[in-house]
Amino acid sequence: MPGLLKLNLQFFSEDTVDEKPAEAQKTDTQEVDNKIPYDRFKQKVDEANELKRKLAELENAKQEDERKKLEEQNEFKSLYETTKQELEQIRKEAEQSKLESLRTNLLVNAGYTGEQLERVRKYIVGADEDALKASLEELKQDIPPKSGGVDPSVNNPQRQQPQPKDQAEEGRSIYERLKAAGKIRR
């Protein structure tokens, strides 16, 4: 069957039909056929445009959400930064307080009096205990601590304190003295 030709049987028919109405029929159906794909195409284009618009709206909403999240994160970031700065300031203040306490202890142990503490405290400088001790040694050479006098008990032995008496025994002795003096009769 490969060598058969296709024949148009209407071509050989004896009925002669006016070709114009057939052509008119053909153009009417072509217009309808042409119009249907155009309407479908237009409908598809409208649907595609609608989908594009919705997609653009979704993209905008997504970008807006991301922007809001970033703003919130920046707020948290700024809150974190301020908290971090406050913590650092508290640490510095604690370190300063510790150094001030150490400075006062070193001055008191060196023999400076309360009056001298306020005047010489500013001359002891340093960031750690070793630097403060070195500064204290320099200060001792320039401004020696005020001596409060000599301790008299260094060469003299301390007096012995009397042994405490029993209160009952002390009361009896007082009674006997008063009786002997004649102040109590009995």
C-alpha cells in the first residue's frame, strides 16, 4: 500500500456545486476556527497576566515580611549592643572599685592615717596589684606615713590583770567588811 495516491472524490463527482458558497462556508468556519483560538489565546494571556500580578503581589509581600524581620532583628541587634555596652561599663566600674579598695588597703597597711589617705590616694596609680605596690613604695620614699608615736609596751612588760573573783565570794567579803565596820547589825 505504500504507493497509493490520495484522491479527492468530490473532485470527480458529477454534482457541480457553486464554489462560492463552499468558499463562503469555508471562510465562515475559518473565521470561527480563527476566532476560537484567538479567544482562547486572549483568555490564556489574561490568566497569565493575572497570575503575574498575583506573583508580583506575593513577591512584594514576601519582601515586606523580610524587611520587617530585618528591622526586628536590627532592633534586637541594637538592644544586644546596648546591653553589651552596659555590661562592659559595669565590668569597668567593678574593676575600678576593686582597684580603689586595694589602694585603700595598701595605704592603711603601710601606716597612713585617715587624714593622709585622702591626700595621698591620688599618687598611687596602676592597673593591677603589682603596679599599685610599686607606686606605694615610691610614695613611701617621697611622703612617709605619719607615725602615731612609739608603742610604750615594746620594752615594758604588760601588767598582769587580777584574776576575776567569784561573785558569791566577792559578795561575802563585802558583807564581812560592812559587818565589821558596824554598818550592818545582825
